[in-house]
Amino acid sequence: TLTPNASSTDVFDYVYTGSAHLNKPTSLGAGKQMYVVLRQGTNGGHSLSFAPEYHFTDGYSDVYTHSGAKDAIRVTNISGAGIVSGFLLTEMLNDIS
């Protein structure tokens, strides 16, 4: 389980193996952004699920699973003044090389 803590940085770099899960971040203020780099562990084939607060553009949350795969997400906290039900607007950036 991975939990970004945005109180100290807004860029995270995780290597995950097996069946991993990305929790919602802590301390990501309203309107603030963060980036999370997601790297497949040795030999690839690992899976990653996301907390329900992440709302993906185009509904696309798949990560690449080949060995050495590197994906990233850009996350914006949509909450604050006048917003009834906040969420994390999330853009998947696949297969960065």
C-alpha cells in the first residue's frame, strides 16, 4: 500500500511489486497538484489499484505491466469553495520512456 504525503513534496516515485494499492494522498490542499511516478518492479506483471477518490480522465486507469514499465499520474485536488463533492482529477501518463 502506497500513501503519498503531500506535506513535504509534490513529486513521488514508487516501485511496486505484487498487487499494490495507491491510497488517496494526505495533505494535498484544495486546487493543489502532485505527480506520482509508478514503476513496475522486477520482471513486470505487477498490478496496481487506486483509491476511489482518484477520478481518471477518460476513465482510463490502466498501468503498463511489462518489465521496466514507467507510468505517471498528474493529480489535482478538486475541492474547496463551493464544490459539494470533491475528488482527485487524475491524468494517466502511460509508458514514459
